[in-house]
Amino acid sequence: MTSNLRRTHETATAIVRAGLPGPEPILGPGAIAIADLSEQNFGEWQGLTYEELQESRAGDFHRFWHAPAHETPPSGESFVAVIERVSRAIHQLVETYPGDDIIAVAHGGTIRAALALALGLDPEASLAFTIENCSITRIDRLDGPGMGHGWRVVTVNRPPR
């Protein structure tokens, strides 16, 4: 799976070209694009540097950093909204592909949202994770009695081999 944004498609293609070893071949360019796995939409702030934001949107930008998970950039979405849509996508994937391994080439914000779901974290706390480019995060869905709340975080931010 990828998001609907070009950079995830390009990364998936690069992973396939690299021929990373595994028990089975990795599907890549034909991966399913899911819009709900996209990065946070920063609206009018998209693509601006921190300096440009401070100059042009001082009040809004300043407020944003006091509660970054709950504040919504102008014409954008809050991180709380990201958690809601990513959680919705993950639950749909788990329901559609029960018991299957799902590889998602996704964005840092998307991965933080998935960790918030898996660990039951407060949205602000999930922003404490740093997600490096091309790192691997593995979250397992566990079903059945005695499995706790149903998720296990195996690794976060591991460099590929």
C-alpha cells in the first residue's frame, strides 16, 4: 500500500528495484494507493519554511506550536484528524486482508498516527516519535483471546538492511 502522494509511489518503486531480500518478492509499483494514508495537510502553510511561516502567519503559527496535535493550519487539517483518518484506513485494511502481511510505504505523520492507534497514545504524545526517511516501522495486529488490546509494536525507525 502507498498513500496517494507521488513520493510514496517513487519510494515503493525504489524498494522493488533494490531487490530487498525476503521470503517473497515485494510488490511495488502496482501497490494500492490509499488517500487516507497521506501525510498531514498543512493547507496554506504547505511548502513554506519556518521563517516564512513566522513572517506571514505569526499569530496562527505561534498558536500551532502550543498544541500541535489539536490546532488546524489554515485550510489544512489537525494531527488529530490525521490520526482519525489513518486509523480508519488501518481498520479497513485489517478487515479487508485478515491475517495478511500489509506493507505500507507511508509518511512520517502517517506512521506517528499508526503508532498512536497501536499504543493508545494521546495525540500530542505520538508527535514525540521521530520517523526517519526510509526507516522501517513494524506494527502487528494480534487477534484472539489473551492478546491485550490487539496491537504489538515490533520496531520503530529501524534502518533497512
